[in-house]
Amino acid sequence: RISDFKDNTGADLAKHLNTMIQEGIVGLVLDLRWNPGGLLTASRDVCELFLPKGSLVTYTRGRKDEQGRPNRDELKLVTTREPVVPDGLPVIVLVNRHTASSAEIVTGALQFHQRAIILGEKTFGKGSVQTIIPLERPANTAMRLTTALYYTPADVTIDEQGILPDIELSMTPESEEALAKQMFASFENEPENQYRQNHGRMTDYPVTDETVDDTQLLKAWEILREAPVWTDLLKQYHRDVRETQMSAEEAARRNGQQKDGAAESAAPSSNENAEPENTPADPETEEEPVPIP
């Protein structure tokens, strides 16, 4: 489980992954729930453990200046080394509505490159680059401006929209609250994590009888046990990224179309040739009664 992204997050995760791979793991669950993000470069470090060298992780795009030059905050992150995780090892990433920023960048990259199945809830939707500009007056003040937006390899920004999982599964509010308390309590009680506090928090989170209320983790475990072949998992669960990664404007447009379609289906059908019930017959076509002799 990765709680946030800091300088040593990638190195710590690589150490754990190498150990587990040597032990012969057949599947991996990466938990990014309640991860608010952190260093942008750390998200690239994590993606490098899973994606082939040269894979696009994210890029930023901002307004051009008055001379038409690109914004100074624009950048492009691409993996620069070979992955640690073997190609074909099943990977499931857990996310929820508290998964944000750099955690969403990792989610979007692994989903786009079909290197992980995403399970859980739609993510938070924080994809903005902010620049702090000091002000002369009043003293010790500054202004924070949004100068660019993060884009996934699908060429969309998820700012204010988030990423949809391949498998949508929510938890009850009671189970979610209990799980959050359990996770953060286990982190604080581990002495080793006191060091990790400033170097990217990451903890092992095994499936035990005590995690029975974590329906998302148990679902991931169930999937890995039933279908351990990665290509089979992709065919069964991976959704088209055009459905899971879209801008807020595109999501609003689709939502509007769905509402219009629902309204049309609910409206009564109009048939000009249909006669209302209990309409008297046309006297010109009504047959004359036959007289009784």
C-alpha cells in the first residue's frame, strides 16, 4: 500500500517488489486508496517498475505566453528504465474517491498501457499544476495560480473529473470508515514507518481474517485466484480508456445525452393513426340496423 508519493517511494516499492518476486508471487494488488498524491517525479518512479522503457506516464499543458511560447511549467514524463515487475504478472490497483493527483497519474498510466486492472471507485480528479507567485504587498504573501493541467497518456486531463475504474465496487460507509482507521493505525504503530514518514509511506497489507470488511481488497484477491493469467484478466475486465478516462466536459456531454435519452423513452408515444379508447364510430361508416320483419 502506498500512502503518498515522496522521494524514496519508488525505491522502497522496488525493494519490496524484488523480494516478493523472488518468493514467487503470482499476482499483485497495489493499494492507492486514500493516497492524496505528492511528488510528480515519484509517480514516474513507480510507473517505471511496471511499464516498458519509453512509456509515456503523463504530460502537462498550459497557456502560452504573449509571444506564443509554451508555458514554463509544461513537461513530459516518460519511463527511462526497464520494469521490475515481469510482463504478464497480474496487477490490480485499488482506488477510491480519495485517490488524487500523483496517485491518479499512476492509475491513468497503468490503465492506459493495460498493465493493471483498476478496481474501486472513481478517483478524486485533481489534475492541475499550481504556481506560487510572491507578492510585494502585503508582506509575506503570495498568490497561487493554476498554470497547467496534467494529462494522461489517453490525451485527456482528469481535472475535476477523475478516472473511472475497470471494475466499479464501493464499500459501505461503516466499512470504509473502519478500514481507514485500521490502515492509518497500523501505519502509526509500526516503528519502521516513522522513518518512512518523510520518504514516502508504504506498508504491506496482507489479506487476513481481519480484513473481511474490505470488500474491494477481497474482490481483487478473488479475481487473482480465479483467473491468474494476465491476458485472460484483460479480456474479461479491462474497459476501453475512452470510457474510463475523459475530460469533465466530455463527461458532462455524455451525461446530458443519457438524460435526454431517458426523457425520450419516458415520454408517451404519439401515433397519429391511433384512435383513443371509447371513441364513437364514424356515423358515415356505421352500418344501418337490419329491420326485424
